[in-house]
Amino acid sequence: MKIYTRKGDDGTTGLLYGGRVRKDSAAPVAYGSVDEAQAAIGMARAHVLANPDASPGELADILLGLERDLWVLMAELATDPAHHDRLTDGQSRMTASMVGALEELIDEVSESFEPPTEFVVPGQTEVAARLDVARTVVRRAERDALHATVDGSQCLPYLNRLSDLLWTLARWQEGSSLETRSVSTTGDA
């Protein structure tokens, strides 16, 4: 089997369970942004695994689970609403329990450090900076998914909680955050 099919040369792409749409239509734009978010999370995970000073187990496992969840989310977004009856909860359709699991994780991680009370300047550590980049990509994916989800979908709540979780993980990895009011580019504090 070859990786290229030439079917998309006309500017269309195939959907899960059938149908073709333009590549710039709502669904491909949305799942394309989620794909980018998954890759950004993967970059953070790769850095954690390659960093000998880090204890990669817990964070790497969390990030891998998130990447797997995003496959489910992309499957739902890549399915024409007329075929949503063919989706399977937790495998090709997001569920409220998946959103709830993120909320539990946010609460659990938040208990292990004192969260900042102001906006922070990203970049205290490389892994935190990578998590912040992933967070911003997830926020864009959430905006793009607004036009591709159906009523009752858990895609938007999941992406919303995911960006919150990535922010929380970044602050956890920093240990202490640099607050925006603490530093001035002119030297005045």
C-alpha cells in the first residue's frame, strides 16, 4: 500500500464512514488543528522522555493518554453528522466521562503545587514552554471545532478542559512561575 492516493489532489478529503468534503471546510480545519495539538503534545512528551534530569514517568504517561484521547476526538470530527450513529463512545466519540477525567486530573495536579494568581510569562523551563505552546494550539483547535461539532458533542468541553490541564501541567513543571507584573522590559518594576 502506498502512502499517497492522489484522491485529495482535487482539494477534497475523505471522511470517516464515507463522504468527501473540501479540505478547507469546517471538519478538516477542526481535526487538522487537533492533529497539530496532538503533535505539540507529542513534542512536549518527547522532550520529557529525552531529559535525563526529569522524572518522565508520570508526565509522559499523562501526555500519552491525552494524545490517545485526541485520536478519538479527531475521529468524531472527521465523521459526517449523518454517520454519527456509527461512532462508539470512547473509541470514536468523546464522552462526558473523558471530560470528567480531565477535571479530576487538573484537580489532582493542582494539589501538588501553589498555582499562580496572576498571568505568567511562559518559558521558565523548556518542558513548561512546550506545554504552553501545546495549550495555545489546543485553544485554536477549540475555536476551529466550534464550526464542526454537533449538539451534545463533548469535543468542545474536552478541548476546553485540555487547555486548562496543559496550563496546569506547565505551571507544575515550572515549580515557580514568573508573573507578568514582576518584570518590566524597561527595568522599572
